[in-house]
Amino acid sequence: MPFIDASILHQNCKSWVVFSDLHVKGDSIDTCEKVLISIHQAAVARQGGIIFLGDFWHVRRSLDVELLNRVLDVLRTWTCPVIMIPGNHDQVTLGGKVHSLKPLQSAFQLEQILIIDEPAISMGALWVPYRRDLNVLRAALRAGADSPGVSMIFCHADVKGAYMNDNMRSKEGLDIASFPKNIPIYSGHFHKPHTICQGRTTLRYVGSPYQTSLSEAGQEKYFYCVQRGNHGVVAGVEAAASVADYEQPETWKEVERWVCDIGRKIFRASSPSDASFSVAKAGDRVVVTVPTGQEHAAQILLAELQERGIEVELKPEDNPLTRRRNAAAAGASSNDVVPVEDMDPLRIFRSFMSQLSSNPELEASLGSAVDDKMSLNKAAKNDLHAKVLEEGLLTLQRLNGTKAISGGGGRECLLRFETVTLSNFGPYYGEKVVEYPLSDRGLVLIKGQSTDGTGADSNGAGKTTLAMSVLWCLTGSLDARVVGDCKVADVTSDSCGYGAPEKKSGKSSGAASNKLTAEVIVKGTINNLSFEVIRRRCGAKSELHFSVDGKCLTGQSPTDTQARINDQLGIKNGLLQRCCFFGQHAVQLLLGLTDLKLKEELSVLVDTSLWVDAEKDVRTRRKAAETQLTQLSVQDKILKESLVRAKKDRADASNKLREFNEALSQATTDFDAIPALATSIGDLNRDLIAKQKEQAAFLRDVFAPLKADALTAQQHRDSNCAEVDQTLMRFKLEAASLQTEKVAVTKAVEMVRKNSLNLLAEEEKVNVQVEHVRAEVVTALLSFPELGENSDSSSLRNHREQSLLARNAVVIRIKDVEASLALIKQLSEGHSCVQDEACPTCGQEMPVESRATRTEELCKSLDLLRGKNESLSKRCQDLHKLCEQSAELEALQVKHSDLHNQIEVVCEAIQKHTLEQDALSTRLAYYEGKVNHLEQEKVSHRDAFVQQQKENARALADAENNLAILRAEVSALHEAINISHQQEAVRQRAEKEVAIAQERVSNADNLLLEKTDEEARIQLLLATTATNSADLTAQQQVWKRLIAVFGQGGIRNFVFQNVILQLESVANAYLNVLSEGGIQFALQNDGKDETRIVKSVWVRSKESDGEYRERSLAQLSGGQWRRVSLALEFAFVELIRRRGVLRSNLIVMDEVLTYLDASGRESVGTVLRTMAQGGGGNEEE
């Protein structure tokens, strides 16, 4: 047992306020906030801490964000130490390690909160959170009892004998004897505060701090205060001689309890004059039972309480359902000394016959059931009654019906499931084997998440597959509905893949044989004997193995083994589906069954097979005798009628023969006229062949060439258009290139003219800027360190000439590269003026694939040369300016002459560029003219093609019309040939009709002879028939009445009466919880037809009178239908368990909360938890 060291804050706290079962949810959050505030105030007032014993939240797994934030806001105001243990509503996983108390830690300081989620010892107390596995709880309690210093136990546990509410005790959970003696125990879980004592063991349920439902009406709620200190010697430790010898440890004890008056109160009143609700305040709920005659007082009370803001619900004490139950109970108490199901069959039969003789209405109903129209006097009726009684007893004795039939006529079966193991079953595939425990699980909710990418959240995740795996193992079906074909459902996972490769053979390889094997193993006990069922399926093959108490009971085939499983486990006739496994749709079966099907289901509770066998036996004997009587009485009439019919048949045959001869004569005449028409079939066939050849020739010689010409014209037009488009694109590209060159030349002219203007302006300023120029020369020489400060104009000119020469070389290189690019482009475009395909640089042959590479290299080189040209041009300009300045310093006249020469050079350059510009304009105009010409040519070609296409279309349309005419002529010839063949068929039918007529005449003559021979035999049989009819008629009346006695409206209905009342009572006990008293259900025999079971429902009105009003099942809403259906299913399972037919520790319900609102889901959860804890639908439990 682990020990937990609490913080200093917890160790120093001596007083602790205890509460439990807060159940925070949407409609209780306001009350829960008040409880949390009040409990903190109480702890602060006592300078203590707070202990919470589980079930903080109402719904596990998913927490509402709004509720969580509101709770955290309150908890952040707490200043005292806190200890919490999780309850069953707080836990998410089976082991309890994942729970919904962890988010609450964020509201506290680290040393302030202590959450104990596994059994442990701390501060002298044993802390035990909720665990489904009772063995874990027993081990923890034993370890705590053996640990010294434990003086109190705080837990959240389910204990046998504890009050689940005021009227129901728990039948499951721990025995009180499992807890240590002489140690106080405080537990959460059940909402009613109470104490369980057995010997020296005392366990106190703290209870909920407020009333949560109608079942807690009138309950007082409490807070408790316990203290930890030196209160005495710990249990199990002997006192020493003196305090010095032994220091007593700190122990726990209860010191205070006070009433918690928070939240809405619920009151029950037996009448409007009941004063128990006089203290009710606004917001409280009062449920008043209104006896007959006090309706007016109830309405006055309703108005008064509603005016005070109190919620009121009036429940009439007397309603049609309770009146019927009281009457049925009174009749049962006065007549039935021994329950019907506990009698032997002979005694049941005598009892029913006695009731039949003394009950004229029952006698009349049986008489109407057999359509008994005989009017008998009293003596005859008594004689008939005595014969029926005698014949019935003989029938029952012959069928060995002497044993009692209680409990369905079978042995008691206690079926407990322990584990289910899955391998390659549905979505559970792979190497990992899934083993799922089934014993002592309590209430389990299975949720899933789909990860296959289909868009669904949880559909198809395998929840139903897991839940129904036990059913599949035991029955071979995943469907909770009963399947009678004994076929095993294929549940091998689609994702398992295949094993060995497919075998090659003459036939197709069976992929299913390579599939992995789906396997489910179920282990458990039947009447305390261990059993194991193993079912496997691979493709179409299945295996089934069964053993009980270590003995193998596997049969020769899966069918034999299934029969042994059904017999040994007591699950024949779909009993497992009726008691343990409820599918998504099967949960509504009982409520939706007809009366006949419902009685078949109830036969599980009371075995009616003997009465069915007796009815079948009597019916068989009566059927045989009735057949004989019918044959004897009808035989004479049949034979006489046969004689008359034979004579009439001969006359009819003679008339028919004459008619057939006339028809034959007419057919012969018609036949003679047919050959002339039939001879034209050959000519028609020849004309058809000739016309088909003409059609084929037209298709070949006219129609096909026209379509081919149209296609050729289209192709020729496409080819011409492509060539024109290609040439036009080439010319446009050339024009664009010339336009680019022209723009470049224009820019060069403008730049040279600008330089000329600059030189003229500079010449004018030379005379007045000598000194300034000298300074500028000196300054400019600093930019050319290679010249030196004393460089003369001659050296400057030499240097300038070198730069000009370099620039001119670059310009020449640029032109060469541009020329090469132009030539390569012409080669690429297929220009007609270029003949050779040699490289313009090296003169070698240039392949087509090398042109692009060479073009790219030349473009890069051109860019580099242009950049170098611009750099050299700028350097030349700077040197030129420097030379002019230097020349001015030497001699202004020489400078002026040089400038004049330079201006002349510039003018020549301008003239040269102007000539180039004119030449480019001329070439550009040439190419633009070519482009315009080609575009006009393209338009003219298009117009010509359109005209030709129209002519081809007209010719093709004429050809199609001619072809249609030929096809119509061919079709007409086909029709003519078909008509000729039909006429030939008419001739053949006429011949067959003549043969048939002749055969009929012969048969009629033979029939007449046979009827004459039969007349003698008929007269001999008439005498024998009359002697036997009287005896059989008398016995028939006895058998008729006996069949009615053994039938549905007779003794079987008599046997079912007590079962129906019990089923109704238990169903209403469940329904009272599911509908909070708002719906009542009734099962009763139809007043007009006792063989029918009528299901009726009473729903309490929402009006002020609160009366129950009857509704048909069709008028119920989906939620109401679901509540009634669930109550009936739960009651049926409960009766099966009570009668020992089958008791199981497992119930599986698929989609049980469908159609239910929030309150309905909560009510179903309450019932399921009660069932999981051992409670049932009996109101006395």
C-alpha cells in the first residue's frame, strides 16, 4: 500500500469539512456554486480544510467549457487545503488514472490541493477512490487494515445493502464485512445520507449536498466535520503503561454534522391537505397525489402554490390503469390459491375446465372461437364437457405432461462472462491480440473514433463489432435480432491483407483461402462450471470449438457444436438476444410485436410447448377424421356429377368435332390461297439483295468520296494557313528588329548633336576661363594618376588617341557580333537569301542544334562589349575635355582650331548616322508592305475555303438524302419479306389446328367410355360412406372444443395471465424512473377477443389537473416510445432472471440513448447504473 506525504499545509490542518456527489451539470450549476461557496465558508469558520469524496461532475469524459470556467472561478476563492478522490462519474478510463478532477488543480496553489486517484495511506487515513474491480478494493481494504496508524477510511464505493434511494437497495458491490472493524468509514456514491452497521463495522454514506431528483424527495442533506488529533489509541495498538512509554498518534473522529439547506427542495404529499410541504419556498417542487373527490381542493392548492412561485405536479390517485390493476389483484387473491405456473399440466387443465364450466362468458368466447353454431340443452352440454375433459386428460397423459412448467420448463442457468479475446476481428486486426474483460465491469460506455478517412467521426470505428463479438462467438451473428439460418457472419477485417500468394490452377484461385483468420474466444462459467467457446472464420470456412469444465464438447460439424452450446448454456430460441444483447433496432421489438409474437416471446417465461403439442395432436387427429368424413360425404356427389359430366363431355366432344371439321375445311381453303403469296418471297429476296448492293455502291462511289474530298480540303486549308502564318510571323519579327535598330540610330544622332553643342559653348568660354581651366586641368590630372601632374597636351592627346582606338575596336566588334546574330537568325528562320549554313565567326558548318547555343554566347558577348564601349566612351570624353583644357593653357588659338576640327568630325558623324537611319526606314517599309500583303492573301484564302466548304456541304447533303431513300427502300423490302413469312406461319398453324381437333375428338370418345365404367363403382361406395359419417360427426364436436381449449384463447391465455401482470408491474417500475412518473403502461386481454393482448399507454397531462389520459402507441413521440420500449425490455430481462431461465452478468445495448432528450438520457443512465449495481425493476427492492 503506497504512502503519500501530504504538504505542510495539509499536515497542520486538524479540522476537515466533508462532502460528496456534487454532480455539476447544466441545470444544477447555480446550486453547485452555492454549495462550493457554503462549504468553503464552513471550512474557514472552523479553520480547517475540505475533503471531497467523488462524483464532482455529472458527465464523464467531456467537460462543458462554460461549466468548467464557472467552477474554477469559485474554486480560486478557496484559501484552505483540499483533498479530493475521484468517483465513478469523474473517471474516464477503467483503471481510474485518467479522471476529470485534474483540471481543477489549476484553481489552487501546488501545496493547497491533493488529489488521490489510487488507493493510498496519508495522514493516518486510508483513501480509496472508485474502482470497478472489486478485487482491487478488497486488496486495498486488507492492506489498510494491516497498516498501523489508520484510524479512518475515506472512499467512493458500492456496498451491498446500501440504499440507492428510499425504496431500493444495492445488490452488487462489496460486502460490508470486507471493511476493517472498529474504523469509521466515510463514503460517497449513493445520494441518500445513511449509515450501514454490521457488528463492529460502521459505514456512513455522506450523500449529495442537495436534492437531485424526485427519488430524493424529503431527504435531509448534511455536511460533516471530522478532526485529526490525539483522540485515543489507534485500533490494533495496545496502550502502554504510561504516556512516556508510548506516544499516541493522531487519529480521526467525527465531531460535527449539520443540515445543508441549499438548492431546490422536492416534496411528496399524499393529499392536498397534507402539511408536509408547508415549508416549501419559491423554486421548490411539490408532487401531490390527488385522491378521488379532492380535485377541487387540489385546484385551489395549485393556484396558491403557483402564486408563491412553487412548481406543482398533481398526480391523480385513481386512473384507469390503477383501477384495472386493483381489480386484477382482487380477482387473483380470491381465486388463485396456487400460482398457475407452479401447477402440473393435469391440474392446470382441470382448473381451467372447472372455470370454463362456471363462466358462461368464457364458454361463449370459446364457442365463438370454433364457430360453434349448435344449440345444445344443458344435459348435452354437460355430456360434451365431460367428453372434452376425458379426451384432454388422455391427450396430456399420452404426451407425458405431468411435470410442473414454472420457469419456462427448463433448468436454471447462471451464465457469467469473464473475458473475450479478439484476433483479426473486424477493425481489430494485426499481430496484437485484444483481450477485453467482462466480469465485474459495472456500467461501461464504449466510444470510438474513425481514422479511415471516410469523413465520419465515430461511425464505422468498431464499437458495435466489439460489443457484439461475444454474440458472434456464441451464435455466429453480429445482429442482435434472432437469425434462424445458422450462417456465420464474415467478420474478417478488410485491412488484414492476404497471406501466401494465390495458387495457379485451372480454376480461379480463391483469394478468400489466403485471408487471415478471424477468431473470438469467450470464457466464462455456466452454473459455476467454466466454459470456453472458440469461433474462427476464414473466407467461407468456419470453425467452432466448445468445452465445459475442461471437457471438449465439440461436435462433428459447427451445426452440431452450436446445438450443444445452445443446450449447455441455455441460450436456445434466441434467448441470448432477448436477455443480453440489444442491437440498434432490436430494443423496440417487444413493444412493436403483435399479440401472437408477444406470446411466443413470453413462452420463454412459461413453457407452453405442451399445450401447443396437445393442440397439434388433437388437430392432427381431427384433421384426419375430418378428411375422412369430407371424403365420404362428398364422394357420392362427386361420382354422380362425374357421370353426368361424362355424358355431357361426349356431347360436347361431338359438337367440337363438327366445329373442328368446319374449321379444317376453312383452314384448307385458306391454305390453298397462301402458296401464290409464298412464291414471291424469292423475288423479294433478290430485289433486297440488288437494292443492298446499290446502297453499298452509292456509299462507296459517291458518299465516301464526298466526305474524303471535304476532309482533304480542310487539311489543305490548314496546311496553307500554317505556311502563311509562319511567313507572316517571320516578316513581323524582322520588321520589329529593324524598328529597334532605327530607334538606336536615332538616339545616337541626338547624342552626337548634343556633344556638338557642348563643344561650341565650350569654345566661347575659353578666352574668359584660362585661369579657371588651368585649375581644372590640374584637378583633372589628379583623376589620371598614370599621366602625372606635368603631362603636356601631346601626351594627353596620345593617351586620348589610344582610348579612341580601343573604343573604335570595340564598336567594330559590336557590329561584327550583331551581324553574326542577324545571320544566325536568318538561318534559323529559313531565309531564302542565305544559302550556306556556316558559322559567321569561324566559317565552319553549324548544325541546327548548335545555333541556339551560339546565339546565347554571342548575346552575352554583345552585352559585355556594349558595356565596355560605354565605359571607353566616357573615358574618351573625359580625356577629350582634359586635352582641350590643356590646349587652352598652351595656346587658345590651337585649342580653338582643334575644337573646330572636332566639330567638323561630329558633323560628319551626324551625316553618317542620318544616312543609316534613312536606309533602315527603307528596309522597314519593305517588310511592313510584305506583312500587309500576306494578311490580305490570308483573308482571300479563307473566303475561298468558306465558299468551297459550302459547296461540299450541299453536295454531301444531297448524297445523304439519296442514301436515306435507298435505306427506306431496303426497309420496305424487309417488311414485305416479314409479311410473307407471317402468312406462311398462318398456314402452318392451320395445319396444327386440324391435327389438334382430330385428337380432341378421339379423346372425347375415350372419356365417355371411362365415365360409363366408373358409374358402377360409385354406387358401391355410396353405401359404405353413409355408415361411417355419423360416428365421425359426433367425435368432431369434441375435438373442436378441445382444440379451442388448448388454443391461444383457451388454456394458454389462462396460463399467460399471471405472467402478463408481472411483466406489466415490473415494466411500470422501470417506466416510473424513466419518465419520472409521467407515463404508465398496461398489458391486458382484449375484452372482445380474449386471445389478443392489448398494449395501452397512459400519459399524465401537462395541464393543471394532472390526469392520466390514454394514448395509442402511434400517438407517442419518439422519446415516449423509446422510454416505454426500454421499460418493457428491462422488465422482460428482469422476469427471465427472477424465474431462473437465464441469469447473466452482461447486458449489451447498442445506441440505447437514441431519440431521448437530456432528461431521458439521464433517466436511462440511472436505470442502467442501478442494473449494473444489481437493482431491478421491483418496487420492493
